Amino acid sequence: MADWRRLLWVALACAGLAACQAHAPRRVADVPAADTAVDPGSHAGGGDIPLHNHPPASKARAPGNIADSRTTGETAAEGDVWQRLRASFVMPGCDYTPGVQHWVRRHAGSPRRFAAQLSQMLPAIEYTQRQLAQASIPGEFALLPVVESHYHPFPGGPDRPAGIWQMIAATGRAGGLRVDAWFDGRLNLAASTAAAVVLLDRYAEQFGEDWRLVAFAYNAGEYRVRRALERHKPGDHADSLQALGMPRTSLEYLDKLLALSCLVREPERVGLELPALPAGQQLVELELDGAVGLSLARALSGMDRDEFARRNGGMLKGRTPPGDRLKLLVPAHRLDDARRALAGIPAARRMEWQQQHLASPDELQAIAAENGLDTGALLALNGLDNLDADIAGQRLWLPGAGGGNGDVAAGAQGSGTVHVVRSGDSLWQIARRHGLTVAELLRYNRMNDTRIKPGQRLRLSAP
């Protein structure tokens, strides 16, 4: 009997130890290497967190309640985007599923390269996190464009995804986004993020703020998630996301998102050094009060062509779209100069600008006088403190041919913008200058031929 009891106690102890090991958190290092890992799709999104089919939320979330809901007591540093992201995370962490750990290894296979990619995306990530926080949407969703596009505004078509959020046109419009011949808001960081906030907030209301379901809805569509919930019959052993019957691609989508949040939470797991955002590089909004040409918009931003396209894309006609007060994203250190420059440039001089070399800053005064501009505005536009600045070798932003398209003025009765014809103008030149075709100009102005005369006022948009 004594031997039987000893054997029983040994068996129970071994079983208890095995159970403890089975439920201990698995760190990335404990997971098999990539070449022997279990297919992440077969484990993705399952986890041990139950699926709760919440009813739609009855009232809006209070701003700031995401960060307040954390139990760690951490206080985010004001200037540290990674701290603020961590403080706003609410979804499961690094050990949620083997699929999450698989994608952690994939992202961090080359920590230095991944850190360099994050550094390029960081101003946009920081901007997106602030917009989401204002709507009390968790910080994980600031990493969603990394999954979708690595924050690159890929062009698409009306029926194809485009932009950092990879929206089709119909989805963007459902979020209040403008997508037309003048402006494709999907390619614009500020506009597309505002639309994404609207969509994510709507999904959260529908799915009781189960943010995993919100991620599914963004990936596969809200109706597909709703149908899956309607079919789902909770059981003792099936009350999980995996039992919901979502496509494998959606389960993997969630794993990728949670893997990115894991790397932000615990970068030391894989030896990742998260990049810092230099002071003054946060993206802030400059509201443009009226029509502005693409070249002047880029001059105001202080960005090179590629960076401007990543942050402020979508202007399809070489200028800001009529009827909208577009928000231009500029680095914080640039905002005061941009505001001063914009205030000193009359509306009639805001279309055509170009970069040129000047022999001395004194020439700026002459150019400003010739074009009816404030010298201080030209200095601010070019980041110069005063006329004594050394401009040798610099390319300065100056009004382009024709005084920066000084013949663009506000049309009567809100009819849009018009062009006042000058001597030597041709319809083809005017169309090209404004990003239009000759056929469009003829149609907008109900003209039967291309003959024009000085002083004639031409509509630049449909009446």
C-alpha cells in the first residue's frame, strides 16, 4: 500500500508540474526556430482569451479612457511616441499565439534593418497615434498601416486598394473621404487617417469594443464579421476567435498586428533598439485657406519631393482641390515659418513656384517687390532668418513664370477659381498650368473653339 501511495503522489506531482509548464508564458526564445515552427495559420488568432459577443456599445467612449484602463501604472513620457503607444495598448501581448511569435521572429530577423524602416515611418506613426488617441482608439491600430503598406501610399484605382490604409474608394467615402478627379484622399496621410478613425470607431460601436473583431472588420469587412458572429454558437470548448470561422488570412492579419505591438512592448526580446523621433519632427497640421499650387505646398512643408508625396499626396491636378480647406502636414519645427510665409503670400500668387539659385539675399527684396510679396514671407518660406543669411549654393523657392500664376482669382458667386487671360496665353498653356485638358476648359466655359483674348475670364472647374 505504501508503494502504491508513493507512486500516486509521484504521478500527481508530475502532472502538476506539466500543467504549470503548459500554462507558463512562452517567450520568443522558447518557440521553435522559423524552419521548424508550426504553420502560424493553423494557430493564428486562437489564443486562450474567450470570444465575447458584446452588444453594440450604447454610448461613445470617453476620450483618454484607453490609457487610463492600463493596470501597470506607467506614465507615458510626453515626447516619447513608444511610451505613448504602450500606454494605449489594450489587446493581447507577445504570448497570445504561436502565430504572433512567428511574426515577431519574421519582423525582427534583422533588427537593424527593421529599426531603420521604423525610423522612416516614425513621424507618420506618431501622427496617427495622436489622431487615434483623440478618438480613444487603441495604439495598436497606429501599427495597422505597417501591416497594410509599411506607411507607403501605394496608388491604386477606384476598385483597388490605395494609400497607407489600403482602402478602396467606396470604403474611403464611407469614412467621409474625398475621392474624385481632383483629390484622392486615400493617398493623403491626414485625410485617410481621419477616414480610418471614422471606420474603426464605427466598428468598435458595432462589436462592443472587442478590438480583435475591429481588426477583423477592417481586414475582411464588417458584414463578414457580423455574419460570423450570428453563426457562432458559444460552447464550453469553442468560445474563442478560432471557433468564429473567420478566414485564415484574417487570423494571420491579427497575428501580424499583435506581433508589431509585441516588438513595441518588449523590444529587448529580440535585441531591437527602437528609433527616437528627433525634436521638432512631429507632423502637425497647417490649414490652407484657399487654393494653393502643389509647388508652393511643398515649399511650405519644407519636405523633399518623396517625403511630401508620402505625407501630403493625393492632389491630382497640381493644386489643392476646390471646395476643401486642405490640411497640410509639416514638421513641427517648420510650422511657424510656414504660417508666416502663407500669410504673406496673396491668394493670387499661390499657384506656380519654382526653385532657383540667387547670387545674394538682396535679390529676394527685388523679387518680392516685383511680385507684390512680403520679403519676410519669402525669407520664412526658405527658412532664412534675415537678408544677411548665406545662400551660396542654395536653391530658393521663388514665384514661377507669370508671377506665380497671379491671374488666378476667386470666381464670382462661389463658382470656383478662374483664370484671367493675358496677352500671349494659349488655351493649351492655361490647361497645362492648372492640370486640366483643353477639352475640360472648353466644356467648363461652354466654348466651341480655342480662340481666347486678353482679359477673358476662364472657369477652371465645372460651373
